[in-house]
Amino acid sequence: MSDSNQTDFLPVDVALKRILDAVIPVGESELISSKESEGRILADDLNAQHDIPAFDNSALDGYIFLTKDLESGQRKFRVDGEIRPEEDQPGDLKPETCREIMTGSPVPPGNCTVVPIEMISESNGEVVVNEVPDRNPIRKQGEGYQKGKAVLPKGTVIRPYEIGLMIESGNMNCTVLSQINMAVQVTGSEINEERNSNGPVLNGLISHWPGTTVREWPVLDDDPALVKERMLRLKDSADVVLTTGGISMGKHDYILGAMEELGAEVIVRKIEQKPGKPITVTRLDGTLFFHLPGNPISAVFTAEYYARKAVYKMLGLKSDEKMVAAAGKLENHRPGKTLFVPGKLQLDEENRLTVSSEGVMKSHLMQLYRDSDVYVRLDPETEIDAGERVEVTPYTTTRLS
């Protein structure tokens, strides 16, 4: 098994570059219903199939008049029917009459003005205009988008909002990148399905990554033959695999030995960081394996910091989600490795984004995620003063506003 000539722990940035350089972008695409496209990635630019709006229509409920009648000073009109949204183009409006009009209804030909119902008095089939609006509440054809104009660019992550825009613009189907098939494999004879936390957590995180689908496999016992057989099955069924446990130096850690026997290429083996130092990344017949530590915090951190960025790059998305914040309360003591600590974002009295941390990541305590939003990167031998800018990486489910 190739080890990329790695003999020592890799610095974080060197390891991340190796991983991202090994990524092969998704090249296949498929045509699907726009209504079923949430979470997918657009493979092509999407253009409007018609003008938006498709025709001049009323922006509210009210009555519609010939503008020249209102400009003449006339304020009392006979009601000559109504116009509803489902109608085709209505006929001409007769002079000195009006029609009731509903929101979204097409307006008659010619220069017309809609008066909101709140500005109208009604009596015996006639209306009195009490006030003429300063702005004519008519939405003009094509004022949103014109037919043929781009509405969504290639690479857009489709959310419910984009689904609405696609349908509104006449795109009932869209071409999206094929999904990345991902697998989660927890290992360890000491772990039973009921007490398995790594599997559901990683499965849940990946479900938030756009352009992916994920399968959580049953817990794998520490048996060398079973491990080797399962790695082959994972390779044949997934594009990216996340395993947890079985990568240290213990007598029952069989993952890396199995990958070596199968001829896998080692991309990264051990990173100078805390948590997640033992992480190993391999590739077997085109399938990318992220072998994560078994400790819950280490597994989640390495999945979010390395695997997520690799998957995003495969999909053509921005893979580097780091941001900066002003340091609040941060611990300055550093070991000779890059330290990632849980941080809480907040705005100070000057509306600056700041981040504070209560301490290091303890590999077994998932409760650290309860009161934090980001990973704060603290490089070796670096003193951080209050207010100094530090790099932070949001969690998968962090919502920033």
C-alpha cells in the first residue's frame, strides 16, 4: 500500500491540500423533476422559459379603471363585471366603467390603473373612488425576468426557494449533478447497535451535505476477515466511505491492515492536530475512504473538517468554509500541534462577530457541541490576544445570520 512517502505527522494545511488534490469532481448528471430537486446541485445554467410575470397583472384586490377617466376627475363608476386570476386576457375596459379585479388577475389592454379595495366605497352596483394610489399596483410582464434570461447559475445548491423559482420560470425539470453515494461504517466489537452514537451522528451530518445520499452500515466486529470483506463491499457500493475506529496501534485495530492487503493508496496518514490525530485517508479503486478515530468528538471533527470539504470540492462547491472572528476568551497554551476547540459566536457591543471557548475538545464528550457553533483553530506556539482575528469553521448545522 502506497504511503505517499509520509513518515511523520502532517501539518493540517499540508494534509488538507493532499486530500483536496486527490478529489475527482463529479462528472455525471441527470434530469429530474424540479419539485424533487431539494439538496441537489444544478449541473447547467437555468434560463427562464417565459417572462416573469408572464403577463401584466394586478398586485392586489381592488377595482381597475381607465387611467384617463381617473385623470379627468371622475370618481363614480358603474361596475361592469370582474376579472379573476384564472381568466385569459380580458376584453377592453369600457369608458366610465370599472371592473372588480383579484390579485394576480390579468389586466385589460390599454392604459389602466388599479385602485385598492381599501380606497373604494361600494353601493348598488357602483363604486366611488375615495383616493387614487400614488403608485399603480400593476406588475408588468417581464419585470422579474425575461424569457431566455438566466435565473439560476450552474453549481447552485437547490433549496425550497430555488424550487419555487424554477417552477415560476417554467422549468418543471432540471439537470443536476449525480449524487455522491456515501457510506458510514462504525467498527468495534465492544459497540452494539443500541449504544452506537457515531453512526447516527455521522449519518445525520451527511444528510445535511448537499448532493449526497448516505447509508449507515451495521456495526462491524473486530475480525480481520470480516473487516477485509466489508471494505470490499463498501468500495463497490459507495463513492466516499467514512469508517470509525480500528486505526490505532491496538492488537484489534484491523482497518489499515485490511486496506493495505487490498492495495489501497494512502493519501494521508496521521495529522499533527488535536482532536483526530490518527485520521487516515485512503483510496481503493476510485472510492475515497476517510478512516476516522473512534472517539465521538474526533470522528465528528475529522468528518466535518476534512471529509465535508472533499465532498464539496467533488461537487464543485466552495470547499473552504472557514471564516474569521475576533477572539474573546481563548486559551493560549498550545502543544506542538494545531488545536481545534469548540467556540461560541456572538456579537459584542460594537456588533463585531466574536468567538470564545471554554477549553479543549475532549474526545468523548459530545455535550461540547450543545453550546458551541464553530471549531476555533489555534496554531502551535501562537499567542492570541483579545480582539485578534482567528480562523473558525462552522459546524455542518450552524446557521449564521
